[in-house]
Amino acid sequence: MIEEVVAQNLVSARQALKLTQETLGQQSGVSMYVIAHIERQARNPSLQTLARLAVPLHLTLEELLSVPGKASASQDAPHSAA
């Protein structure tokens, strides 16, 4: 499931910025072949790889790993006074 979410978010963000896999690879330092494998859900990237991809896509790791349209639990939880 997480592979599908990461793949969807990666493709959506890359296409929204009109970046090719090659250009994203150049900007992130991640091989375009690795990017293609992630997008096809044929590879599980490390957090370091995801962090490198997130920067040129203007995403946080949380955004890259979150189901689109779903708020994170931390945003839904009420803040308690300490």
C-alpha cells in the first residue's frame, strides 16, 4: 500500500511541476532509473532517497508518504496544553 501511495504522490508532483524523470533525477541526485522503478512500484526507496526526491518537488516527507486528500493524524488531533 505505501508503495502505491509513494508512487502516486511522486508521479503527481513530478507531472504538476512538468518535470521528466531525467530532470527530477538531475535535480535530486537520484538516478532516473530508480525514479522509474519507484513510480512503477518495483522498488522500495529508502527514506534518504525519498528525502532527496522531496526537495525539488517542494514536498515534505510526510506529504510524499501520505494518502492524497487525507490529513495527517497530527493535524487532526487536538493540541493539549502542557
